[in-house]
Amino acid sequence: MFCKPRQDARAEIHLRNQGFETFRPRTRERRTRNGQRRVIVESMFPRYLFVQLAAGGQDWGPIRSTRGAVGLVRHGQEAAVVPQSVIRELRRRCDDDDIVQLAGSIDYQPDEAVEIIDGPCAGYRGLFQARTGAERVAVLLTLLNHQRRVEVAETAIRRA
């Protein structure tokens, strides 16, 4: 379903109040605002949410007039259908608050070149060593002609 800008949460509430089953996966994002680093929760797919519709027995008309909603995503006259396997995989990665856990979603190989993009070592390149926790990784850096193993947040690295 397609929603008005920044109103997907509102549409979700109103659809649930009407008896529709909805799913709006969200993610945690690190943002800098006014020099402050913060973690915010936002929709994984801004302006979209998933609505379970019965094939023939459910009236879809109220969706168009729901606050925050624009309408169903369509392909011609037919409502777009997302395979259940995709929804199941998203739900599997969600916690109790429908927040998708992205940590561990990228498979780095040992000794793969990575770049640190956040934190005090931002800009350095190193070699991925291992995962050290749920959201932390070990990277081997060469600093002052010596190799040092440092731990950083998984979100602070990317493939070089």
C-alpha cells in the first residue's frame, strides 16, 4: 500500500482499527543532527506498508479513504502482490517491535578489504577479521607501521 509522505505510521494505525492486518518493517538508522549522533527508528520502506487482503471476501474500498493512505499499489487493474516468502523473511529478521535487525546481513569474508566510514578511525582501510558480537566486528588496521586489531560497529564499515 502507498501512503502520504511521513504518514505511513498513521495509515497503519487507522487500517488496523478497521480490521486490516498490516506490516510495516522499520530499521534503526544512525543520523547526525546539530553535531549530535542519534539512532532513530524509521520505516524500512518509507511511504509503503504491507496489507493482508482476503482474495474475495474483504472490501478494499475503505483503504482509499483511510487517513494517511493514498491507495493500493497496482499493476494495471490488479493489486500488487508481494510473495509470502518475502514477508516471512522480513518478519523473521524483526524483533517484537517490527524493527528489522540488519546486523549480520552482509557476509564479510576473513581478510576482505573494508573501509571504516564512521568513528575515530573513519577513512582508514583494513582487513575484516571476524564478528565479535551482535553488532560489532574486528578489523585489522595498519597504524604507524604496526598491525592493530580494532573493534568497531558493523555499520561503521563497508567493502573497500
